[in-house]
Amino acid sequence: MSSIKKSQPLKIGDVAELLGLTADTLRYYEKSGVLPGVARTATGIRQYDETDISRLKFIRRAQKMNFSLAEIQDLLNMREDPQHARDEVRQLTAQKLEETQAHLAELTTLRNELQLLLNLCRGSKDGCPIIEGIEEKGV
């Protein structure tokens, strides 16, 4: 009969290296409540377990999807009871998709403007159409 051995808790530096985060970021996640209180040794050294690592990986993936920490906190709360939170998750994700599509449209417009300015600059013998183009847009 084989016994399943739980992995040893990791220190903050190990977790930072494993996940590509800084120790300050990990402390901030804990302070802000996105990561609930991490276990500590008698001397106060943080000890991250598998649940903490899983939660941190979730946070990182959600951040890459452009969710804010407040939205991630909501998702984490919903993660505890996914069947009852399904509509809320769907609504939050649909909102994030709309924001992403709007941002993508803005970036497409910016790309087109930059391409036009670059083309004008290549064909210009006098002045700098790039500087002039930026000045014309104004704020």
C-alpha cells in the first residue's frame, strides 16, 4: 500500500521564483485579501501549501486575461461554489470580453494611424509627417 505524501510547504522566495512573482507581490496579495492568510512558522516565516499555489496560479491566469484584482477576488469567491455563481461568472466574463473588444478596436485604429504616418514619412522629402500628424490630433 503506497501512501501519498503531501509536498513540503514553500517559502516566499521559492513561490516567487516558481510563479515569476516578487515577494512584495505575494505579500500584497495577502494584505489585500486576494490570498487569505498564509500559514506561518513560529518565527513568522510564510509557508505556502498546494492550495495557496493553486490560488496564486488562478490569480496569475486571471490577470493575464486582464481581470482586475477586485474582479479576481469576485471570481475566487465564485470559484468556491461554481454552480451557483455560473450566471455571475458568465456576466463578468462577457463584460471583460466587451472591454477587450473595445480596446482591440482602439488598438486597431492606433495601428492604422501609425502605419499611415510611417508611410507618409517614408514618402516625404521635407519635414516630419509623424510629428505633424501627432500635433494635428492634439488633446
